[in-house]
Amino acid sequence: LTLPPCDFTVFGGTGDLALRKLLPGLYEQERRGQLPAGTRIIGVSRSPLDDARYRDLVSQALFDHVAEDHLEAGALHRLMTRVHHLTLDAGSAEGWDALHGLLKRDGEEVVRVYYLAVASDLFGPICDRLDDLGLVTPQCRVVLEKPIGSDLASSRRVNDAVGHVFEERQVFRIDHYLGKESVQNLLVTRFANVFLEPIWNSRWVDHVQITVSETVGVGGRGEYYDKAGALRDMVQNHLLQLLCLVAMEPPTHVGGAVGTAEDAVRDEKLKVLRALVPLTGPDVDRATVRGQYSSYGEELGHPSTTETFVALRAEVQNWRWAGVPFYLRTGKRLGRKESTIDVAFKEPPHAMFPDSEGVSTPNRLTIRMQPDEGMQLHLTAKHPGPGGIRLHPASLGLTYADTFDERSPEPYERLLMDVMRGIPTLFMRRDEVEAAWGWIEPVLERWQDTAVEPVRYHPGTAGPAAADRLLAREGRAWHGSE
Ligand code: BG6
């Protein structure tokens, strides 16, 4: 498939995301020869940089963030010849003519991608300016970084402003979790195998746990993070998307280009979001835990009541999942960097091994998204030896590292390629984003109304004990990674 050249314009071109993720992602594509011929990468920022100085900045970022054995002089050189910088303050009227001059390529078929790696209140104004300059055509695409707004009303405003200029099919809302190999593999595990689907329901599943645990703190992102907090930063998007992929019905198919039935997956995810039992009022107090690591205020430079940890209990009210708890938790400065999904199955209906009375080893499927991508099916085996039958926990494991020679691409590599190819399946549709905000918002409101302070937890631990109690109350516990 030969793709037309792409003018890939990144607003926020000197920002953390551009330098740590986007440029390295584009570099990997360059290395594999996947960037369409004639493609240019235009970093837009307020910094007064010319092309040469921006290229220096980008080179440094690549040295810092690309795996050493992937750094190849030829590919680096080829990428650099594509890179340009344009100084522009997205909030002011100046500098846009220069962008127009750069992007107008007469007579050539060019796909223009506008990547908005800036605060979402600038999305509307940027789209308007691009439109005024005649830089928006049906071949253009716009990529929106999260968070899109900070609640339902503001996300609607942002989506309206973008939707005023771009059609929904041109809008690519990034959730980089959907670009992770292990997350896509979840779809394959569920739907390219037959043995799971018959037991993937409330009849056989006891509960589901989704954990995204990070060891990093907020670092230099305090200004953004302190306004957002873990619920907006991680749960509204990444964790709910994971929940959707676990809980959704089989889509008719996966993949496809714009204009085909690529929406099958997104339709199914949306149904899950809409089936989430609303958490409102006092239910929020029972079903959620807010935490903050004890050194957060110090790191930030001022005291704060923003949460850096959330645990919550959700339910999907439909035929398949009625009554099955979905426990979600995520936090910063925890003991481990680890993202897992655990599907815990029920006990066998009848205990028939007398020597193992009281031994409980229910089956569980652990999907490890990172690190060490893979999965483990926890089973029960007979402990070897004469005499009675003693039950023993055992497991079947699959690791990507042992199974495949290829390394898993970084999520942004995959997603940026999808943007250039125009494949929106792994991006969030407007209705999904808004449904997710709609579910999250009453939780935020309740926390605000009751002025609930986050419980402190020590850095390096598994988070506040209240998160353990959330499950212990129902006779369950969080699973560690095995
Ligand atoms: C981002 C959040 O979306 O995801 C960050 O804004 C978080 O706060 C990051 O650290 C986690 O991503 P990953 O891929 O490292 O799990």
C-alpha cells in the first residue's frame, strides 16, 4: 500500500509528549521504512527555534528515548531532513501565515495531520485558525491528546469546537493504552480462541480486577496533574477502555479503514460504558477510595487534596455481567510498575477431593500488559505423590519475550501509523469519551461535595489500606502478580 506524503504538524512540538513519545515513534517508523515518501514533520511551539536548533532538540530526544540498538545513523539522518519548526503561539493571531506558507503544497496530494499535544482549551481556537487559513480539507486529520476537557460539559465544548471544523471521521482521539500490543492481544485472546467465550460471563466469572500501578510520581507534570488527579488522568480513559475491552460483546469484525465498518469495536465499547451502573451520592463513598502519596505536596511545592491513587468498584448492568464486580485501581509512586487484568473465575460447583477440603484455588486468567507482556492461566493440579489427592496451584504461562522474536512496538508507533493510514479503530469516538465522562462526573461531584480528603499512603507501597478493605468487605483481595 503506497501512502501519499504526510505533513505531520505537532502543536506542542517541544513538549514532553512530542519529544518523549511522538518523535521517537516517528523515528521507529522511519527506521522501518514506513514513513510515506515526501513526509514532513513540523513541530509548532512558542519557542523561538529555527529548524537547525529544533533538529538538535529532536536528536537529543531520540538519543534519550530510543533504544540504543535502534539508533541508526541513516535513519536518524533521513528523519532529520523531514523535521521543521515553526514558532507560533496558538493563542495569538501571529505566525499563522508562516504555517500556511509551509503547509501549502500546490498540486500535490498530501495528507495533513494536525496533532494537538496542547491543553484542550486550545483545540477549538487552533482548529478555527486552520480552517480560516483554508488548511482543512477532507484529507486532513486531527489528533487529540487526552484529557479532552475536565468534565462532561467541558469535553462537549471541546468536541463541539473541533467538530465545527472537522468531521468525526477525521478526528483521532488518542488513548495510548489502546496502542499497546498486550491490550490489542486482549481482543485476540477473547475472540480468536473458542474456549474462553463460553465462560466469560457472570455464570463463571466471580470478578475482574484491573490494576495500573506506577512507580513514578508526578515529576515535572505537577501543574497539569494537580488539576486533573488520578480519576481524570487514568480512570476516565485508560482503565475504562480496558474495562470495555474485557466486558464488550464480540464485535462483528475488527479493523478497517475510514468509511468501512471500523466502528464495530467502538460500538461495542460504547454499549459497555452505557451499561455501567451509575455511581452517585452515598454509593460513591462506599465504592471508591481516594489516596495521595505522602510526599506529593512536597514534590508539588504546595499542599494539595488531589488524588494520586484511586480504587473503585464498578458494575456492568447487562445480561452477561450483572452482579460481577469490576475492581479498578491505579496510582503513582506505588511499589511496582505493573498493569494487569485479572479475570477471577468461580469455585468449581462441587468439591470432590476429600484431602483438599478447604483448599481454594479458583481459576484465574492474568493478562500482564506491562512489563513482561504475557498471560497466565492459574489452574489447579494434583500435587505429586502417593496417597490421597492433594490439590496444588499451578499455572500455564505465555510471555511475549519467549514466544516472539519481534519486540512489541511502542503504542505511539502503532497509533501514529494508524493516523497516517486513516484507521480509527484504536481511537476513541466522541460518544465514548462523553459516556466515560458521564459516568465519572458524579464521582468527582460527590468527592467535591463531601470534601473528601485523600487518604495518605507511603511511596513504594501498594497504596492505602482502604483499597484492600474495598475488596475484603466482599471476601476478596487484590491479586499480586505471579
Ligand atoms: C498517561 C498519564 O496517559 O499515562 C500519565 O497521563 C501516566 O500520568 C501514563 O503516567 C502511563 O502510561 P504507561 O504507558 O507508562 O502505563
